Amino acid sequence: MTDQTMNATTSAASVRDYFELMKPRIMMLVVFTAAAGLVAAPSGIHWLTGAAALLAVALGSGAAGAINMWYDADIDAVMTRTSTRPLPAGRVQASDALSLGIFMSIMSVIIMTLATNWQAGALLAFSIFFYGVIYTMWLKRSTHQNIVIGGAAGAFPPVIGWAAVTGTMPVEAWALFLITFMWTPPHFWALSLVANKDYEKAGVPMLPVVKGASNTRLQILIYTILLLPVTLLPTAFGTGGYIYTAIAAVGGVVFLGFAVKVFASKAGDLDMEAKDRKLALGMFAFSILYLALLFGALIVEHGFGLYFSSPNLAIWAGV
């Protein structure tokens, strides 16, 4: 592509293209989990302050997404499912994407710090750095554990929300962090079983590429089994009530059912059939709903006055 063609293409960039740089679907989930931490934290927060905090989280998530898109433009151009993104498609210039990411990073931290406190602002800054630099620029291209370690970036929002209210980060907040942290590997590996050829072509050492599909399916099952008791930590700490506990229990059983079926399938293998592909994508799709229901239950319980619990719940959860 010549410079003249590139300039003509990028000049046609739309608001939608820049919005796509911010990975809006990820942003929505990040804001949702941050809102759960915000409403579950004790003492409450003024709605205007809470709105500013969530805006800051949204901007921070978008900033990290733009930086990720900027740095990953080369491998995005190689992979089929990402080749139409704004940068590899030539609709947005790399320098514009980076500038947007840096500007939004600064604004998000400033808004969070001024609206709430420096603790929430500092953690938001670190989460942007973790995703944009540690995960994107280092882990993603260097280790098959990229998703395991890098999953921390997407697990910070509920802790940020909690810190925005209280200025502290107690164990109850880190329990919410741990849920998303343990959820991320089986969630993303389910997708990678389908996209493993794309990752191999781009030279990205995702687990199925390095260790094979069979090992990936086993790891999905192991992490899912480990996730289930983790989802009951909010119940044990008194953060989650009856509604949350019911959803964690039922949703966990369904998620485990997907993991068992994926483990027994040929998803990711060379002879993978259409049903295996559909099963892996089904687990990926349900995992998003599953996480949304977990954190949505906390929002409903604490945000709408529907929190009901008893010491028996904590005992049942293993405390």
C-alpha cells in the first residue's frame, strides 16, 4: 500500500473506527465488574461520584484497548478474525491510535483521582500499564502463560470500584479480583481452541499452539474446577447473598458441564468437527454470560436493596 493510498484510506476513518480501537465489548464487561465493586463496597457513594468513577474506568479500558491495537497491528493483520480491525485495514493510522490511548490513559487517571481518591487512581493507572505494556508488549508474545498472568489486567476493575468508595482494598475486594482472574484462562482458551491456527500463523505462543489442543482442553477443565469454589468467596465473606450464591452454584454447574464436554471433544485438533468447534465457541459465549450474571447479582443485591444473607451461607461456603 502506497503512502498516498494509506493517507486516502485513513482520512476516511470514522468515529466508529476510533470507538472500535477501544474494544467496546471488553470495555462494557470491565465497567460492569467495576460497578459491582462500587455498589458492594460498604458505606456507599454519591451517584455522581460513582458515575465519574465508572467513566474513568471506561476511559482506562478504552485506552488500554487502543494501545493494544496499536502494538498488535502487525499480528492482527495476519490473523483472519482480526484483519479487519481499523489499523490492519488501514482505516486509522498507528500514531493516532497510540495518541488516543495515551490521552485517554491520562484523562482516566486524572478523573478517577479527582473524583474519588489516589488509591483508586493509582490502581487504575497500574491496570492500564499492566494490559498495555506487561501483557501486550511482553507476555502475549513471549509465553504460553500469557493469558494466565495477563488475566490480572481484566480482574482489577472490581477492586478499583471498591477502592473508589472506601479508599481501601480489603480481602473482600480481592475475592472479586480472583473470580475474574481464574475465569479468564478457561474463557479465552475456549476461543483459542478455535483460533489456534490464526495464532500459529501470527507466531503468538498461545497454549494450544505451544502445548497442543489436548493439553489446552485439560487446562480448561482444571481451571474451571478451581474457579467454582472461588466464586463462593463472596458468599463466605458476606459480600454475596442468596441471589448471588444461587447464581454462582447453578452457573458454576453449567460452566463445568461445558468444560467437561470440551475436554472430551476434539476441539482444536486437526480432525476437529463442526460440533467440536460449536461446543468450544458455546463455552466461550456462555463464559461471558456467566461472569456477567455473577457480578450482576452483586449489583442487584447491593444496588437495589435485595441483599439477604445469613451466617449459614458463610458456613456452607466453607468458612
